[in-house]
Amino acid sequence: MKNRNLVIVILAVICAGLLAGVVYTVTKGKIGTQKKQEASAEAGADETESQSGIIEEDGKKYKLNQDIKTVLFMGVDKEKKADLGNNPGENGQSDSLNLLVLNKEEKTAQIIQISRDSMVGIDIYDVTGNRLMTENGQIALQYAYGDGAEESCRLTSEKVSELMYGVNVDSYFSLTLEGLVAATDAVGGITLTVPEDYTAVDPAFEKGAEVTLNGELAEKYVRKRDIEVLDSNNQRMERQSQFMDALIEKMQSIQSETEYLFLYQKLEDYMTTNMTADEMEELTDYKIAEDTVKVPGEIIEKDGHAQYLVDNKELKKIILKMFYKIM
């Protein structure tokens, strides 16, 4: 039987990330600050270099590794798949963004976690699909300007590619909030011990209490926070991490292909992907790294909202290491 750990972990990462909440901001007007313009210009130049497959950095030449393939996994905050034709800007947000980097030769995989608050140039579209302008905003918002399904996934994939110095995003896979609830219920609930007093979230969440979360309670446990406090996300992220670990453990207890197929079928109505069934199955051939690489940067508050400013210099080091080979 093939190793199912990769798909299990990815599903759990998506489910946990879905609960990041809906807090977004768009700064009106074109990307305007000199710093952002310079960073954009630098990224654009590097993207041009990367299109040739060769990048020169610190006196060394790097060649694009042709054995690398990527899949972007998205957790979408909209509870149901959107009906095509919804108004642009109202089709949900990609609150969880995880880029799976696959090495086809070594059969290894690595997850790169991208903050939903990463600031990028968001392309704004009208109801006919014409691009009107580009505004500085959180990357999660780009999803909203598609159709809530394939088009939204494609637009988000393009923004992730731009953020990651032009590396290809080959495939995508998204799961809606209802999918999280379905996943939790499908595995029979998640049992964990509440580490702190979270009775403000739900009376059942007393410190030290052992609780079994169904889908509804799971959403409360890892989603709710005080959006008026900038760092309120810290405790929530701890709860998300705890929940994710418990969900992974529960999913890894699946013993038969029948049970695994049942879980997939439960989630199918909440998923959007351009991957074939065979491509999804191929993911199980890869061994996933235990550590998750996070896109480096810092979070600040602006106009009452969180903004994640990516450290492009450090990110480039990651890109060169994971996507290129020294010539």
C-alpha cells in the first residue's frame, strides 16, 4: 500500500488553515510607496531571469531544477462553492495557502506556508472579467476576484507565482470551510485537551477539559478570535496547531483504502482542483518533510488590519535552494 501520509498531512493543513478567519484589507490606489516599487522592480527582474531557467546570485549561477513540480493547496473561507457569476470581490478568500514542492527524482516533498496577509498587487476585475487596476492588498483577497472556483484558483496561483519569484504553480487544490466541518465529522470527531481557558469561545472549552470536537465545535475552537487585537492570532494559531496535530493523528489511523475513499468522497463536493485522480494518487508516492518552511517576513498593523511584509531577500535564498541547482 502506498504511503498516504502526504495527502493526509495536506488535508489536515488545509482544514486547519481554513479557520484563519476573515480579516482583510486593500489599500486604495496603485502600489505607491517607493520601497514597494523597488521591491516589485527587483522581483520583476528576477522573474525575467528565472524565465530563462538561469539566475546569477552572489557570483554563482543557478539553473532551474526541471525535476521540481508544485501544487498549491488553498483553504477557502466561503462556506459553499460560489455560483458562477457572483460579483467580483465577493467570492471568498484563500485563508490558507500552502505550496507543496515535489522533487520527482528524489520522491520527496516540502510544504511552503504562505501567510494569507502577505501584501501583493491584487488585480481587480469587473463583472465582465476585464482587469480594472492593481491595488496593494493581502494575497488572500485575490481569490475573491475570480468565480469562486477554477478562475479564483488560477488567479491565486498566479499571485503565488509572482510572490515566489516566478516559479511555476503547476496544479491547485482548494477546499471550502464546509469541507473542514465534513472532514472532522467524517473521522468521528477530534478529541483533545483544552490547554487554556477558552470558555469565552464556548463554555465547553474549560482549561484541562478533554473534549471531542465535532465539525461545528472544531470551527469554533480554531477560528474565533478578537479581531480588534492585532496579536490575538497567536493563541488561535496555537489552537490551530494543536487541532492540526490531532487531526493528522486521527487521519493516520485510517487503516483501509475503503475508509480513505470514504473520506475523499465526503470532501469531494467542497473541493476544486485541476488535478486528475491519477495525479492525486501520485502524491502518495512522495515522502513529506516533517518541517514546514514559512515564507519569511514580518507582520505590522496598518489602517487597523494586519499586513505581512515578505522579506524578499530571505525568500530568494529559499527559492534558490528549493527550485534551483548550482551550475
